Amino acid sequence: MTHAPSATPESGARSPRRRLAALGLLAASALALTACSAVISDDERSGSGAAPEGAGPATTEAAFDLTTANLDTRPHIEAIPEAVEALEASGFEPVQPGRLTVAILGAGAPPTSFFAEDDAQTIIGSDADFASLISEGLGLEYTPENVAWADWPLGVESGKYDLALINIGVTEERKELFDFATYRDAVMAFSVAADSEISEIAEPADVSGLRVIVGSGTNQEQYLLDWFAQNDAAGIDAGEPVYYDDSAAGLLALTSGRADASIEPYALAAFREQTLGETRIVGKFNSAYPVDGQIGAVTAKGNGLVEPVQLVIASLMEHGQYDAVLERWGQTEEAVPESLINPPGLPKP
């Protein structure tokens, strides 16, 4: 993957400060990781069996600027006339005149959204970058509001927030109350310890006999359990699910050999691989199987905002800022070819 010019290059041994900062963020994100899984899997049920698409990238020495200095290299754009005209024609009125109030997750997980390590009030990450660009494209001032995962639905529906960018996956149930303009793939990753002999997890037989860390009650758990069932039916060792409530404990279990593989959001897995170097990605799958689910910017249903937002995202894709954001946060594997309004999402249970 290509990384941002804002990253501070490091040669030889990893910077202890940067490594400790990344570890701290990962450990502090245990609850946020649960929410992140819920973004694409709460109240979900999965069909079974589609194989993940290949393996992830090889481990790369990389550093991310986790401080407020990251803001200095955040991409910016001028207002997009077509989007501004669409916004005016829609009749939509922002919560705060001249501003786009965006619900975003400060206590989240890198690299999508998290507090800067030197300022617990400043939220950085790819979602913050996209939220800033969308605001600028609409000719509005970006006004982030730090929210908890559980608070965004009521906040958006009631009009407290104009928009939410919190790694929110499209589901058929959510589409009844919200509109989506998509901007990323909804992808989960299989990770293993950096020194593991496992090179790829792409089909049920690849997890035969493995202890795999997975979130309890999630769509990805159902996906994994179906693979185990297929192995059992084929007369081979099915494999075993392993559950940890704490992400740091799960990471330690994986790197110490008490587990063989782990399923987690792809963006987090890639960040951890590139920052800590203790794990590597060996497979991925779409978390909304049986559809190819995507992540979207979310507005209240029918309020007129989603079309202007989609026009901005489409312009970002056309003119390179979209790729720039994903590259600087190591998320190029999650790129989508176009922004869609309310595409098919995870089916209702």
C-alpha cells in the first residue's frame, strides 16, 4: 500500500514512542472495536460459505502520524458547484447555518477515527478526512461532534446531527430510517501472527484445526461457524472459535500462540500490521455476505442531504482526493469504484 506523506519515516527499529502510542490506541479501543463490528454486524445473520478474496498485503514498514500535526496534510477542496446547487435545491437546512454537523467516533479505532495522541479533543483518521472534504465540497464549515456508537442513530434521525461518518455499514433495516452515500467496502480480515506458517485463509479447509478469535454474536461469527460446520461435514477437524472481550488480550493471545488466527475489521488489521508488525493479514471477506456490503455516510431518511453528499464523494473519486485519503491511512484495499445511494445492504434477519 502507499502511505501518506504526512507519515514520519522510520528506518531500522520501530520508534518506541510510535509503537507505544499505537499499542495504547489499540488497547484503549476494545469497546470501540466491539462497536466497529456492530457497525457491520449488529442484529445480523449471515448466510454461509462464500470464500474470502485472497490474502492481504505483505507486512510493510510504515508509520502514521497520530498527532494533531496530521491535520497539516489533510486534503482539502473548494466547494463543488454541482453539489452546492443540489444542496440548495434540496431544501435541506443544516442544524447550524453554514456548518455541516457531523457525528464522528472519537473513541474509535485507528485508522478510521480516533483522538489524536497529543489532544483528546481532536479526532483524526480517514472518516474525519472524508467528513471534512464532504463539508468543504458542500460549501459548509466542517463541525465534528464526538459521539458514542449507540448515540448516532437517534442523533441523525432527530436532526441533532446532519451527517454521521462512523464506519456505518449499509443494512436493509437501517435503510428504513436512513439514507446512505457509500464510500468504502465493508471488509473483515483474517490475521495471524507475523511468524505464523499460515500463508492464506480463503476457504473452509484453511481454518481446519485452527483456533480463531472472533466476536461473539456477530455476523463474522456466523460466517466462521458455518465454515466449521462445512469442515465437520467433510470429515475434517472443524476448528474452534475463541472469544475475547478485550482486544489487547486477543492480540496477546494471537502473538503468543494461544490462538492461530483472528477476525477483525480490515482497516484495523491493516493498521496493526503496518504499525506494530506483530501480525499480518492472510485473507479477507465482505462482512455483509451474501451481498457485497459497503460503508456509507448516513443522513436522515428523505431529508435531501444524501444526493449532494454523494455528488461530493463522486467528485473526490474523480479528482484523486478519495485515493489520497485511503492511501494516507493504509486503506486502499477498501476502495470502491463509485459512490452509491442506498445500495443493497445486509438482509434483515
